[in-house]
Amino acid sequence: MRMLLAFAAVGVLALGAAACGSDDNSNGGGGGNSNLSGTIKIDGSSTVGPFAQAAAEKFQGENPNVKVTVGTSGTGGGFEKFCAGETDISDASRPIKPDEEAPVCKKKGITYQQVQVANDGIAVTTNKDLTVDCLTVAQLKKLWNKGSKVKSLSEVKSGLPSTKLSLYGPGTDSGTFDFFTEKINGEEGVSRTDYQPSEDDNVLVQGIEGSGGGLGYFGFSYYEGNASKLNLVGVDDGSGCVKPTAADIQSGKYKPLSRPLFMYPSEKALARPEVKAFMRYVVENYQGIAKDAQIVPMTSSQVADAKKELGQGEAKAS
Amino acid sequence: MEAGTATTTRRAVPYIGAARRRWGEDLIKGILFLAALISVLTTTGIVISLLRETVVFFQSVGLGDYLIGTKWTPTFQPASFGVLPLLVGTFLITGIAMVVAVPLGIGSAIYLSEYARPRVRRTIKPILELLAGVPTIVFGYFALTYFTPNILQDILHLRVDVFNALSAGIIMGFMIVPTVASISEDALTAVPQSLREGAFALGASRLQVSLRVVFPAALSGVVASVVLGVSRAVGETMIVLVAAGQIASMSADPRGPHYTITSFIGAIAKGDIPTGSVEYKTIFALGMTLFLITLAMNLISIRFVRKYRQVYE
Amino acid sequence: MLLLGVLLVDVVRDGIGQLSFDFLTSFSSINAKQAGIEAALTGTIWLMAVCAAFIVPVGVATAIYLEEYADNDRWWNRLIEVNIQNLAAVPSIVYGILGLAFLVRGPLSLGNVVLAGGLTLGLLVLPVVIIAGREAIRAVPASIREGSLALGATKWQTIWRQVLPASIPGIATGVILALSRAIGETAPLIVVGAATFLAFNPSGLDSSFTALPIQIFDWISRPSNDINNYKPLAAGGILVLMILLMAMNSIAIWLRNRYEQKW
């Protein structure tokens, strides 16, 4: 009993000292600009999430008094909050919907600027034991369309394994979901419903990795980080089978599942110096951030456009 | 007689000097009463908050659809709000958990109260308390990262998905063992020694005494502990959220993923929900359902104890 | 018993390499090698402080009321008692919903901040403090009270000067047990909206926050890949949490043993 008590006491003291005595210690260390302060709330796509998180980390390293929080409620969920005025920047893996979401923002008086920050492709992956090399868009549609009862790949194309599938995919708040259903099933939001939905791409990867019949789709960056554990399926849209790589995504060769990733700062937020500095930081340091987040970076011409877009936004804000 | 056992008889302390009643005394009593009201306010708050949104929910979703519908897809178009798959998931996992917890818990209780030497009792009881204090997320971690891959997939060669109900259920069972064990053990030790001695005197073996004499006498307490265990299992969120996956399925196959009422609320809430949206309303309707189920179980448990308790001396 | 051992060994094995001063003082990061739990740890400490500040006065006051003042024949007093028993068995996630509806949104509209999180946890564990407090107060024998009153003290003076001090160890044990339950609760915090990615310590009661169990949950949810391995982080976080818990329980046991009074 005495031993336990002593051990416990030492443990608590150590933790206490560590927690209390290092409030000014941060990952980046070093000097940096301490003039900026404030809170920046970011929420939205879980595909853009890691990018925003990496950006937040690096930015906070140089500006320790700015607090950045990053949520991942999905592109749709993010816009709902954004248009309710609850967040400063919305992460999105698809443009804001002009007929559903933009009017809500307009009604609430929230104006914003669309800025591209990175690229992404949607990777279709399977469990390592489920071998399939390539699927056409039509086959993918047969598998994922609304009302589909397909239980195994052999029903989509003969010769493929007949293992019972465990399907994983983004939930309905996800931009990835909107994009995939539009490109593959022909209409946004149209999809079969008997799969495991999650806005959190991590959960999808875990699920596919661990289930013999796992198959699903999510952002390419999540594949890249887990390449050795998953089987990547090439997509054929009529011009040959293409397996996504960073280069193919940037060039648009990986069709139809390549797309730009956006951040939408609100004008109101951009008027604040810390938010302005943050967005500037993002477009200036896009390479390093993308590398940390394992996301496909923009091409140089896309960067030039992004800077222009941001400039427009800043002008409107002030 | 120890003051600690005076549960039902509280001696009225004579208040001498009633003539000089300071108004301060009444004020203090009032303040304390208000503090006690907070707990009532909490319950009222829970009921009101759940009820309000649930009513709104049922204005757009029919009660019949909710109760007997077999598809739970509230966020898809077209949305379907049948709660049955969630109930199937909840009770499937609870069932598995109780299959583990009841024998282990009651067994440990019988062992501790009838067989164990005092020294053994003194070491095991704190360990049980420790187990009872482990945060449920630790159990969830264990289920997902160790139990499923190593035990279920490697050692037992079961074809389970990485997120499955079996793993969550078994681990939840272990989490509930301390609840069942400690309440059952209290009930068993409350049985007076005279009953045991009488049976021994008649030539019964220890096993016979434990199972035929002591256990039936403590039955109400043991049953109460099981009902409480079920209630805990139904209300448990983290183990399921981490390890049992996210599909609302009607199948009773535990090798695949299953949403329960609690894990659905947790999964939706993790994305953080805007007020007034479809998701917001569903968590209240589900929360209400959950609250009613656990309330019913707790009332049954209390009733059981009161009705069947054998009073000694 | 065996299972607990296996569980512990596994966690320790995974997490022990993780524990270092850096771990405690770094914030969460995408880069697993740099990630740490400082924000989560300080968040947890803030939450516990708010929780304790709430449950001690309210819990003790309620316990005093029920034991010393409440006349059991009145229906409202019986209602309060039954109420507390029921509250102790409500699933923790329902408390999260309560917090979301009343504290974060709704009438108080505090937002996803430390104050809301701490109060939600406080409501969750309040019954523990009340029940423990009642036991402790009840254990003080009537002779003490009678003696005090015989000397001319008022009821409140008796309670404040005699009964309470004698029951403090029991009450303290109850508070510690309540806090050790609160510290590990994840579900209510998820619903109340503790952000999962945060790289700063809370700056006040109105600041966003994260907490140890939430951070652990976040790390568990990330699949470990070739570049970043999150599993040891989760294990490390669990170890820190367990150490805190063991410390708290040891203090509670020590209190109980040291101040156990034989009347």
C-alpha cells in the first residue's frame, strides 16, 4: 500500500509539474510573431481536415498566441455551421452548392471567398485479400447505385472474387460522398444505403484494412498514408485504366475522380488580421503543409490562381 | 449498534431552545433545500430537453414508422427512421455481454462470499473495485486493437470484420462483471450465518450450502445486480463506438458491425450537429428511447429487491 | 482478473515507450512522432476543477439537507431521494444530450467551452457525492449532535462546527470517487462538443477544449500507417489517464484509512 501511494504521488507530481510548468512550450519553438492573437474556428471536410490541421500546427508554431481549432463534420456539415456564423473558415472537398447552401449563407449575410488549397482524388480501395485491379465507371455505378443489391464483385463482373463485401464509404455530410455519387451514379446524393458510413475517413481505412471483404472509397491522401495495407483499384472511364497517383491527380489524368480542395474564409473573418495571416500562410506554404498532411499539392498555375482569389477576398473584406 | 446501519430509523434530534429561533436558521434551510432541488432540476431538465425535441421529431416521423421500421437511414434521401436495427444491435451486444458477465460475476460473488479466505477476499475486492473504475474507452481500445485482431482473428480463427459486435459484447461483459459481482456479493454476505450453520449441521456439503441454501436466499439481490448490469450495458457508449462499427443492420450475426442506440448518438455527435437539423432531432428521440429503457429497468430492479427481499431478524 | 492483467500488460507494452517529458508537453500533431497530450491534459485538469467547484458545494449542501433537515413524511423530500437514485443510473450519454440542449445551446448558450463541459460532468457525478456525503453525515452519532445542542448551539452551528468536520473524510472520499469517474468519461464530452483537434491549452472558462479521453479516442480512430503510428500514442494517453486514476484512488483509500473514526 505504501509503495502504491508513493508511486502515485510521484506520478501526480511529475504530471503536475509538466502540465503547469510549460505553458509557453509549443511544437515549433523559436521566436515568431507574437503580435497576432485570437481564435480561428475551422470545420468541414474530413479530406481537407489533415491539411487544415497541418496548417494550423505550423502557423501556431510561428504565432503562438493564435488558437486554431479544426473540426471534421463533413463538407455539408461544415457549410451548415459556416452559414450559421459559427465558424470562420469552412473546409470543402467540393464547391459550395449554389442552390442549397449559398442561399442560406446569403440570407444570413455571410459572404465568403473560395480559395483552392490542394488537390485530391477519390481512391477506390479494397482489402489486401480481395484482389481486383480495375473497375469501369459503369461497374462502380452498378455496385454503388441506389437500390443496388450487389453482394460480391463477381456480380459486377464475372471472374472477380465472390467474397461477400463489407462496404465502407463517407456519410451524407461528406463532400467526398457528394462528389463520388455525382460522378459515378450520375446524381449527387444518390447511393445505396447499406454500407458503413462515416465522415471520418480514418474509420473507413480501418474498416477496409481489417475486413476480408472490405471495399470502399475515400480521399486519396488517406490511401497514400496506408498504401502497404490496402489494395488500390484503378478506374477506367473509357480511356483506359488509371490508378491514381499524385501526378495523375494534379494533371487531371485520373478521371473522373480528381477534384480540387477548397477553404472558404468568410469576409467577416478575413477582416481580422490573424485570419488574413493564416490564409496567406496557407497559400505561401502550401507545399510544406501538403507534404505534412500527405495531400496532393497544387500546381504552380493553381497556386497563382489561389493567390489571386485570396487577394480578391481580402479586398472585399476591407 | 453502529450508526452506519441506521438506514430506516433516523432518530429525531431534540431541538432545545426552540424559543430563540433565529431567522438565519430558516434561511440556511432554504438554501440547502435549493441545492437539493438541483438534482430534481437535472431530472426535469433531462425529461424536458428530450421530450421537446422528441415531440418535434414525431411530428414529421410517424411513431409507427419509428417503432416497427427496419431501416435506419436518417441522413440519406429518402430518409428512413425505423429504430429496430438499433434495438437489435443494442440487445445483441447486451446479450453477449450478459452471457459473459452473469456466470463470471455470480461465480466470483459466490466464491468470495462462501469459499474465499479473508486474506484472499481482501486482495480480490480492491482489484474488482479497480476494474470497476477503468474508463470505458480503455476497454474499447483493448477490444479494437487487441481482442479483435489477436484473439478473435488470430487465435480463434473466426472470420470477423475488424468492427464487430462479438468483440464489443465480450469486452463489455468483462466491464460489467464488477457490478454484478459486488452487488451479488453484498446480497450473499447479508444472508445470516445461522442459515449456513443449520445446513452444515444437517450434513450438507459446502457446494450444496452455497447453491441450495445461500444463493436462493439472496436471489432478489442477485437478480437486482443482473438487471443493473443489463441497464449499464444498454447505456454504454464508448466500447461500442470504438469497436463495433457503424452499420444499422437487422441481422443477428455478431461477426459484423452493428450500431447501437448509444453508438449512433456518439457517431453523429462526433461530427457536431447544427441545431434543428435532422440529426439533432434524431439524437433526442433516441436519447428518449434510451432513457425510458434504462429507467424501466432500474424501476424493475428496485421493485424486485423490495418485493422479494427476505428480512432476517 | 486475468483479463485485466492482459489488458494492462498490452497497454503498458505499447505505451511505455511513449511516455516522456516531451509527450506531456507537446500538443497533438499530425506527425505522430511529435504529438503529445499537453492540451488534453490541461483540458482535463480544467474540467476537473470546474466539476469539483460545482459538486462540492451542491453535493454537500444536498447531503446535509437530506440528512439533517428533510422530514421524510413530506412527499417532496421522498421525491428528491428517489430522484437521486434514478439519476445515478442514467446512461452518461444522456447527460451529454442534456448538456448540449441546456448548457451549450438553449437557455445558457455557453458554446462548446470548458464551463459547459465541466458542468455537464458535474451533473453526471453529483449523485456520487450526495450518496457518499449522506453516508458520512449519517455515521456521525447522535450523541455528538445532542451534546452540542445541549450546550445551547443552534442546529446550523451544530452542523457546521461538529457534524461536518467529522464527516469531511467521508465526503472527501466521495468527491474523489466522483472525480475519478468524471475523468474517464468520454461520451458526454463528445456530445457536448469537445473539439478533437486542438493544439492549445484552454485559456479560460469560455475556451474550447479537449480532454484526455477525447484525445485517446481520436488517436484510436486513426489507422496507423507507414508514416505515422498512432497506436502507441493512444496507449500512452491511456497510461497517463490510468496513472492519474490510480493516484486519485490511492489518495481516497489513504484518506479512508487514516481518518476512519471509531465512535
